[in-house]
Amino acid sequence: MRVAIIPARGGSKRIPRKNIKLFCGKPMIAWSIEAALESKCFDRVVVSTDDDEIAAIAKEHGANVPFLRPAELSDDYTGTLPVIRHAVEWVSEHQAQVDYACCLYATAPFVCPDDLRKGWKIIQQQACSYVFSVTSYAFPIQRAIRITENGRVAMFNPEHFHTRSQDLEEAWHDAGQFYWGTAQAWREERAIFSDGAIALKLPRYRVQDIDTPEDWERAQWLFDSLKF
């Protein structure tokens, strides 16, 4: 069985109730649920949450919420791997055996059903533990600078001060949207950023991290301009 798992705890600090706050007319989590359903990749779309209100809204938009996440997996310090492992093991034990699981973040309104389908195709055809979305940095990371304690400037890699930008290796970062994985990889909590993973490249204009109110506002402008 293939399952989408959307982690959505209730304790967001920087943007209170972020997972169900209205974003362009819908609760934020609804965009991820609808993309998963539209992709037709999954036998089940499961939301892992510790919050009754989130659970109710997720169900309204077509997701399954077969359990409430344990408190020990719902604090500020628990990472994604143990949360998805718990969901994979719960569904396998109580419903049906999971073969592949896709972690899909609740705050990923730019996720496209076609990208989920592309990820599924890759993980089927290639020997890997994970397939996840990435995008390129807009500026060469080798020329990044830091601001020191006394307000001065220093390069992280001063040896590249005279290197032309076009001669530097392009760098990529996690797009923060979805992570296809084998059930075994999730159960073993294998590292995602490793040579066991394959990157699915997305254009920068379809990637926006949403952690602060400023991020939220920018994401709405971008979303409206793209007319998703």
C-alpha cells in the first residue's frame, strides 16, 4: 500500500495555528490534502496530529485521521523521521501493510500533484530509499558572508572571493514539500540527505518556506500571482 502522511501538530509558535490558518481561502492543510488526493498516487491520505481541531478539518477535506499522535512525538524537538515512522508502523499494524510512504508537509501549498507523481515514478524505477523535492539557491553559497560579533563582515569561503560565479558549483536545498520513501527506510529512520536519496528539482518560483508572518504574506502574494 502507498500512503501519504501529513504531519500537522497543533503547537506552532511563530505562526499560531499555522496548519489550519486560512491561506488563500482554505485552511493551509487543505492544499496538501487536495494535492495528495488529486495525484491519485495513494491508497490512503493520513494526517498525523495531536490536535482535535486539526483532525476535524483534515477529515472535512478528505484525509484519514486514524489516530492522535502521542504527546512524546508532538513537542518542539521531535523531528520528521520518528513521526513518519510512527505513522507507517501504526497504519501497517492496524490497517494494511505500507510499502511506500510520502511525507507531505501541511504547509506546502505550492506542491503539485504532478510532482508527487514524478516522485512516485522515480522511487519505483530507481534503487533508492527516498525521493524528495529540491530547488537551487539563487546566489552562489560559496560567496556567502557572515556578520561578525562586532558588526564586520567575513566570507565563509574567502578562497572564492575572486572566483567567477559561473565557475562555482550550483548548490541545492530542500524545498520542504514532500519526501517519498520506502516503508523500510522510514522504519529504520535512514538519513534523507544522503546518497540513498534522489532529488526532484523544482523551479524556485514554486518554493516558499513558511515559518514567519513575513513568509506567510510573501507566499500568499506568490500563490495569487501563480493562480494555483
